[in-house]
Amino acid sequence: MDFDNNNLSQNKMLNEFDIFKDFLQQKNLRWTPQRKMILEIFLSFDGHVDIESLHQKIQEQDPSLGIATLYRTLKILVDCELVEAHSFHDGKKSYERKFRVQHHDHLICTQCEKTIEFEHALIEKYQIEICEEYGFTLKSHKMELMGVCENCRKE
Amino acid sequence: MDFDNNNLSQNKMLNEFDIFKDFLQQKNLRWTPQRKMILEIFLSFDGHVDIESLHQKIQEQDPSLGIATLYRTLKILVDCELVEAHSFHDGKKSYERKFRVQHHDHLICTQCEKTIEFEHALIEKYQIEICEEYGFTLKSHKMELMGVCENCRKE
DNA sequence: CTATATATTGATAATAGTTATCAATATCAA
DNA sequence: TTGATATTGATAACTATTATCAATATATAG
Ligand SMILES: [Mn+2]
Ligand SMILES: [Mn+2]
Ligand SMILES: [Zn+2]
Ligand SMILES: [Zn+2]
């Protein structure tokens, strides 16, 4: 039952595992080896990952872990704001870390699917102003710039 | 074969039907009563429409018109830029007129699904600048602000 | 006006990503 | 240790959309 080795004593700062465990407890959900492994493998990726890649890597480590559990766990991770979900490529979601990652929007090449991350403080400010103007409480936003990258333009 | 009554002589300005017919001819596609009816019924709606509403209204007028034809025709209308497709509500597309309609982005209430349209010239300008900075040729963008509207906040 | 090549149609099967169902099992607070 | 209940994996179901295909309609050339 001691599958949890992430509470080493020198760790003073809350990490993703602590946040996840706290969230689960708060919601009366349970800390399971499957949830731990999914978070571990998710964190081992850089940038944007899709379900397929996650599932593939999980299978290598534990072929018995079902895909339904992967979907379920990702949903919880999004709920507790450790993970952000995107749907850039129409119908197929991807995920990226959100914990201690600066907010950014995306530039997406429609040919090679490469993405570039950017921030623009003024745009963010104007978004808030627009919401105020119309009496909305802004919860989130989606801003994606679709174009063709330098590489793809050459071909 | 004379199902076309949209070429009245006093019509000097190109309308949606002319544009559509030209586009079809250009692509070696054919002008059919089904395509005409779909465009007519689409234009009879204001704002954003989904497939379901379109199909329902079409059925009233011609129950034999199949849903596949509706999907196919909408795709052509999007291709020829008479129509713009959105996927606000996750997995269910909606459509709106694009011909002679000013570009705008959307504020969306996540509770009642009401949308408000807005434009912000500076945001548009910054989007272009960002693309230039990263060597992208901007093709389109998606900007959706998700929030809670005044009405929904009261409840 | 034909005839002919080929685009279109409607019915329906297929697809893809995701969610629901359910009985067996695991977690965890008491 | 126990027991209430959350979780799991297998798989069926679901939803929006697309593909398939034989019958039919359109456009164009003769
Ligand atoms: Mn990102
Ligand atoms: Mn609109
Ligand atoms: Zn590219
Ligand atoms: Zn609302």
C-alpha cells in the first residue's frame, strides 16, 4: 500500500502529487496507484501530449491500466487545475501542464501542426475590458492563431 | 430545371446565390435544388445556427432531403466563404453568415450559452504582429472569451 | 434536343473520440 | 479488521460527422 514515495522529508514545497492528493481527499476521491502512474507519466512529457501518446507510454509500464481510467484521471487533473486541455486539431484533445506554468496562447501551423506559445499582456488586458463592458465575469479564454510556419511555406 | 428565380434583372449586386453558383461552376460542381434550398433556409436564420435546427426546418419543407447532403453543402458554403463554422459547445458545430458580415469574435456565457459579438481593432493588430514576429503567415484566428453573463450571475 | 460523362443524392454503414455501465476489487476512516 | 463506498478494466453505447454506393440529376457537346 506504500506506493507513494513522493513525500520525501526535504520536500517543503507542494508539488503536483501533493496537490493532486489534497484535491482527491477534498472531493472524497481516492489516491490509487493508477492515478499516481498517470500523473507521473503525464509529467514525463514536455509540452502538449495527446491521449494516444499517454496511453502508449502507460501500456509499456502497465498494460493492464485501462483507457477509461486514463480519461477519467485526466478529467480530474483538469478539474484540479494541474492540467489544461486543448482541442486544437478538431476532435482530438491534447493536454499540457498548468501548475506553475505561465499562461500563454498558441500559434498553430495548420500544415505541420507545430505550435508556438506566446503571451501578450495588452491583449489579456483588453479581454478583461471587453468582458466588463458587457457585464460578463470572465472565466477563461481561448485564443489560437492559425497560420503557416516558415518551414511549411518553403515547400 | 428552372428552379432558379434569383436572377431577377433588377439585381445588379451579387448576392449569396450568385456567389455560390459561381463557386460551384468554378469547381466543376453542380447547382442543384437541394443546394439552393439549404442556402435559402440557412439565410432565413439570424445569428448562429446548428445542424439540428437547419435540418428540422429543411424537413418541414422537403422531408426527402438527406442529412448527408446538408453536411456536404455546409462544407461547400464554408469553402466559398459564405458561411463560417464554429465549435463553441464542444463537439457540436454551429454556423453563421460570413458574406458581407463584419469580422467579430465572441463572448460566450458558459451557463446559458448566450453569445455576444465584439470587435477590437487593437487585438486584431497585435495578432498580426505576433505572427510576423514568429514568421507565420496568419490565415485565421479563434478568440473566445468564456464567462458568466449578468443574468446567469443573479441566479 | 439528345446523348453522354460525371457529379449528386439519400440511405445507411462506418468512424473516432469519448463516456456510461457494471460486477469485481481496492481504498481508507472508524 | 471491517465495511461503506470509490475505483477499476472491459466493453457497450453514444454522438457528430464522414464514407460508401447504386440510382438519379445536371451540364455540356454534338
Ligand atoms: Mn501550450
Ligand atoms: Mn458570430
Ligand atoms: Zn508548419
Ligand atoms: Zn448566461
